[in-house]
Amino acid sequence: MSTKPKIYFPHLDGLRFFCFLLVFFFHSFYSEQPHIYNSFLFRFLKERLFHNGNLGVNAFFVLSGFLITYLLIKEKEWKGKIDIPNFWIRRILRIWPLYIVCVLFGFFIFPLAKSMAGGTSTETANLFYYLGFASNFDYIQKGMPDSPGLGVLWSIAIEEQFYLVWPVVLSLFPIKKLWIPFSVIILGSWVFRATHDIPIVHEMHTLSCIGDMAIGATGAWLLSILPTFVRWVQHLSRFSIILIYASAAFILLFRQELMITHYYTRIFERSVTALVFLFIILEQCYAEKSFFKMANAKALSALGIITYGLYCIHFIIISAVTGLANKLGLNQHLWQVVLLQPAIALSLSIIIAKLSYQYFETYFLQLKNKFAYITKA
């Protein structure tokens, strides 16, 4: 019988899936038909409701910073140190297998499939950047890859860069002093954004995005050292909870007008957004007066478990469904573009991600658990 400590935040699985849906719909809704593109509903979905759906990636970064930091702090408290090699092995076993499959598909299978369909590959992405988990820098230099499967991997590269350095940072500082590196990282991110005022750099450069992880990490640190902070979150009023979610909705709908238009607000907009996402995480995990807990939505929580696979493959499926719909003439009506195509793409993504999780990823997850000090409850 295992005697390993157990920690699990059940409400975060559904939250992960919700973040994925933001990204999914951000990548959906494509049409070259003027009567569709200029319709009110299409423009509302594309240019307002899901225009900032890419913020789902920001939320993933905050989640990673929160969870990884919380678990590493607990490991350091209970074990006296962080086993850095074991941490890296766990991350490798979780991330690398499916990631490598996606890279191989993007560089070798997709160009062949595109050629067989009568197209010509115009891939400019560098394979070595992707194998070295530095694809965000390749994307910044060259723009969107030709292969849709490669187009989402930049964020996984940033996650891997984070995993490489984070246990080292937490090992070097006493737990009570972790506010020092976290503050330096957040301030450094602001300085970097202030001195590199380029949209794609703000969106995809590691030094811009790392502040999201540090803000998530700060939340985990406060929970670990301040019982008063835990009680404060537990006793959040319903008005405060409404304010948190209203702020998130306002950012998703009006980010451009609120924070992107002006130079000074652009510097801090990622941190403001990350802070709101952090409070959603804290509210879900600890607040006693929540209107709704994600774990109560069993289907969403189940889908949250396969979010990594969904994220990796969804853009491939969306592109394939869109291309096939165009060939079959299923792109002539508004309902086909905003309902039929996304429904088919989402259903196929879920089916393929479930198969990947059950018959491929699970094997590596079982190996990963052998190197874990803390397991799921």
C-alpha cells in the first residue's frame, strides 16, 4: 500500500477544460464567404465573444505556476528538500511523448497529407527549435507555422522552460523567502514588456509570460505560509466572488479597449489578467460561499483530465474539419460555420484525446507516478 502524501484539487479539472474551450473557440469560426463573415453573429463570436480566447493559455500558465509551486513547497516541507531529477523525469513523462508525436506529425505527416490533397507545404518552422522546446522563439521570428499542429506548441515550450528552472529556484530559497524570486520575476517581466513593446513578443516570449507563472506561484506560497490568507479566501463574500468572475468576463470581452490600446496598460495587462485567474483558482479551491464548484460538473471534470491532449490536437482537427467542409460545400450557411463545424471538430478532438489518453499517455503516466513523492488523493 502506498504511503505517499496525497494532494488533489478536484475543482481545477473542470476549470482546465473551460480554459481549453476558450482556446478552441478562439481558433474556430473561419469563413471566406462575405455574407457569413459580415453577419452580426459571426462577427460577434469571432471579434467579441472569443476574440480574447487565447487568454485561456494565460490561465494555463497561472494554473501551472500555482499547482507546481504548491506541490514543490509541500514536498520541501515534508521531505526537507525537492528531488529535482525526479521532478524533471515526471514532467518529461507527462509532456514529451504526445508532444513528440505532434512535432513529428507537423514536420513529416502534415506536409505529405497536404501534398496528397493537392496543396504545397510552405513550412518555415525549424525542427530543432521544436525538439529543443524553444518553438516560441521560432514563432516570434517567423510567424505562424504552416502546420496547424505546430501552431499551438509554443506554449508547451514555455511550460517546459518553466519546469526546467522552477524546482531549482524553489530549492535555492527558504520557503519563507520565496517572495523574493517571485517578486523579481514579476518585476522583470514588467521591465521586459516595457522595453519590448511588440505584440507577438508580449504574447509569446518567455520573459513576458513567466510573470503569469510567478503570480500563480505567489498564490500557492501565500496558502502555504499564511493561515490567515487561507481563511480570507474561505470567507470570501458572494459579492467578492461575483466581482472576480465579472472582472474575468470584462477582460475577455474588452481586453483590447481596456488594456491593449495604451502603452502603460500593455505593460501590466498580463499580470492583471493573471491575478484575476489566480483568484478564480483560489475561489474554486477554497471559497465556502461559491455559487458553483467545477467538480460538481462531472462531465467537465472528466474532460479536464484529457485537456493536454485536447490542447495539442484541437487545431489539427479544426483545420481538417474546415478544409473538408469547404470541399463538401458545408460552408455556405452561417449555421454550418458557427454550429456544425465547431461541433464536429470538438467531438472529434474529444474522441481522439480520450483514445490518446487511454491507450498512449496512460502508460507514461503510470511510469511518472513511480517518481512522484506526492500523488493524487
